[in-house]
Amino acid sequence: MTVKGPAVLFKRPGSGTAARSFDEAFGLVRSELERQAEGNPVFAAHLEMLDDPMLCDTVKDNILAGMSEPEALAAARDSIVSMFEHIDDEYLKARADDVRDIFGRLRAAMTGGTPGGESVIPDGHILVAEELFPSDTAGIDFKALRGILCHKGNNTSHVCIIARAKGVPIQVGADISGIKDGDTVQVDDPLAGRLQSIASKARAAGLKVYVNAANLAEIRAGMDAGAEGVGIFRTEFLFLNRSSMPSREEHETIYREALLACAGKPLTLRTMDVGGDKELPYLPVTVEDNPFLGLRGIRFSLKHQDVFLPQLEGAVDAARSVRGMHPEWFEEGSPLHLTIPMVSTAEEILQVRDILSGIAPDYRSLLELGIMIETPAAAIDAPALAVESDFFSVGTNDLTQYIMAADRCNADVAYLYDPFAPAVRKALEFTVEAAHKKGIPVGICGELASDPRATGILIDLGFDSLSLSRLEG
């Protein structure tokens, strides 16, 4: 979608003169987010991030180390932002902007500022900004906007999600130098309306349309928008944003709420996909020459079972609890689907089944166990892996990277990172064929599922479901 219109430059309110303590500022920001979170999944997710113990603990540890409160806040922000920016996952990497936004709210509250104040925008204008955060959108009248043009940003950022959900095209990475109020500018947004079109085509072909999520707020938003389930629930937020290992009870609470939010529809919970680019602050780091071919995904989980076991226990507990409340949801199989990342061999699946059997001999009545197809070994040996799996979920991001032997973050080999390459298509075709021959469903949850150029191909290949980056109600 391309739109043109007169520019209006965004002006963020400055800091005030009041001085508040971190605790006072935290309380003010939390109250503001509680109000804004009602009916808004982005701010609901921000509230979850604010309440994560790691945020307060990091700030207060810095204060105890002798920093002033503003210095402690800035150091904590930089530390947590850095953790997200080093993750090779576009969705999780984009959450660094959410962290900056939350800390920006706290900093503004400590200095008496009022982020998120009303922004007066003339009808039919295009908002031009160096950078926008979700809190900046709280005071914007989207009905008056014709479009948004930003220099900084990421297409998977929450600002982009908010704008497109409001029907406003947005372009990030634009050169805005020299633009003045009233200049005629153009917004090019090929992604506007994309997901509605994909969902319509998939449903018309008989595929189920799921949503990807990384927190409870995104699950609820996806279900409200008509998703038929959650194709991947990234659980890394439970492990990354904290200074201590999550307990069995914490896992159980989150997964129970997620199952209830899905109301009997499938919840595909990906077990912890850490290692490689995702380091845990509470475990010693082993430097690897090639971390993406090293200890990550299920390899990491099986080596660190003290971290993995509470997650599996929490998942089993959640399923048992929800079955007690809603036994009808389990009459045709469990809505809880566990999927294991980075599987290469059938032995890895069997090891997870052995652990689950030790937790609950009846685990098969409580959940289904499947695997992510994202290594060449998994795709090539799909017939053998299908024997031990209840379903397949294809992660095209890593699968493409490994099949083409091309780092997707390396611009010099970007021409090789092509999910439409014949070798990748053959791997997808073979995977679907192996799954259906065994009689198990196969879905796709990688970025390819949200690419309109791929919808017809994935339908023709015979996938049973597509899981989109989000759904728009």
C-alpha cells in the first residue's frame, strides 16, 4: 500500500522538573500501564515485562553497587536491551524496543515527564518521526492519520503491529532527513493488510489459521481476532528476563492461563529454545566457536535438565489442572501440544518421552508431543521422526539457514538465505509427505507462513495449518 500526504513532525514531550524515586516512578508507570492494558495486547505485554522480577532486581542491584538511581536505571536498561539485541530471532530482537519504551516511561516518571501525552495531528497528515515507541501511540488519534514514516524501527515491532491493526500504513527505515512540517511525503507499506489476505486464502483452502505468541497478552489478542489456536507459544520470556531459574509453579501458572485463554483450542508450547544466541544469566556460559551448531534447543535442555524438568512438570500440572476444570476440552485429545526445538534424532524425542513418563505415567492423556522441523537432519529423517511424534511444526527461519548454509544476519550471503530456494521447497515437500504418510498433522510457524508470496505454495504442498505472526481483528 502506498499513500501520500502532508507531513507533520512528531514531538515527544520532554522531561519535567519533579524528582521521584525509582519506587515512586515504578508505581506510577504500573498504574498507567494497567489502565492502558485494558483491551490493548501491546500494553498488556508491557505490563507483564514491567512486572518481571528481573527488571526491578537489576535496577536495585545497581543501586546497591553504588550507582545513583538514574545511573542504575540506565545501566539496567542497557543490560536487558543488549540481551534481546543479541538474539537471532527477529521477533524477540524487536522486543528490545519494548524494553527501551518501558525504561523510557520510568525515566520520564522519575523526572516528572509525561510520555504518551496527546499528540494533535491534523486530518489526512502523515506522522514523521525519528523513532516511535508504543507509549508514543497512546495519545495519537489514528483516525486522523494517513500514514506513519519512521527512520528507526523494525517491521515486527509493536508500533508497526499497532499501526497496521488500526488500518494505518507504516514505513520504517526511511530517510526522513530534511523533511519539514507540510512537506508532501510518501509511505510505502507492502505489509498492510497482508495477514488478513493470507488468513482468508488459507481458510478457504481448508487450512487452520493459528497465531504465534510470546506472552499471554498476545495469545488473548490472537484468540480475540479469530485464531483457531496458537501455532507456537515462545516460552523464552520465562527464562531470559530474570536473574533466577523459573520454578515449576511459575511454569504451571503461565501455561494454565494460556490454556484457558485458548478455551480448548490447541496451544502449541515450544519448550525452551535457549543456547546459541540466547544466554541464561543464571547459568555459566560456555563460549562456543559456532554456537548455532552447538548447544541449543533440545540439546541444551537435555544437558541442563535441572532447568528443563520444571518446565515439563509445569506443563503437565497445567494440563491436569485445566482438564479438571474443563474435561470436555480433552475429549478428542489434549489441547496442550508440546513441541521440541532443534531436534536432529529420534533418540532426542525418546529421551523427552522418558522424562515425561517419569513425571506422569499418564502424560499421553494430558498432552501431545511433537517436534520442530528446523534442522536438515530432521527434514531428511522425517519418516523416522514421525513414528515418535504426534505432530510436526516447521520452523522455516532456521531450516532455511541450515539448508542453505547461510547466516541470515550476514549481508554478504543474504542472497543465499532464500526460503523459496528449490532445496528448501524439497525439504518442506518431503516433511509434509512423511507426516501425512504416518497420519500426523504438519503446520508451519516460521516467517514464511506470514509471507503472502508463499501462501499458495504452502497450500499446494499440503500443510494442515499456518501460524501467522499475528492476526488482526
